[in-house]
Amino acid sequence: MRPSSQSPSTEVVLRILFDRERCQGHAMCAFAGPDAYPLDDSGHNELPPDSPVDPGLADQARQGALQCPERAITITDA
């Protein structure tokens, strides 16, 4: 039996860590990443505190985190 020529998927799963206490509703995350950051009616992020990122939205998630003036969003690869 020959080993498979395909290697197992090494795709990194990103997660958004969101601190609700620090969010002030500036909505800069959604401006930079409109599909990655849903907002409530007052402009606050509606994501659960620890959310997986759809691979197709990784760039938006990173950009949104960088734009947060309160630093309420962190992107991790774990």
C-alpha cells in the first residue's frame, strides 16, 4: 500500500476574542470587516466572546480587529 500523496489539511482556524466590557460601539470593526462583525442597533459588536472565523472572512476579521480604537478584539489562531 502506497502512502497518500495528499497531506492532511493544515488550515489554521482563526478565532475572534471579543471583550464586551471594552467595546464602546464605535463600529470601526464593522466598517473594516462588514461581513465578519455583526452589530446591534447601537453599534456594539454582537459576536459571542470567542467566535470562530469563517476562512473566507479572515482578512476582514484581522482588519476589523486592527481598527478597534478600544482594542476590544483579538484574533488568535488557536
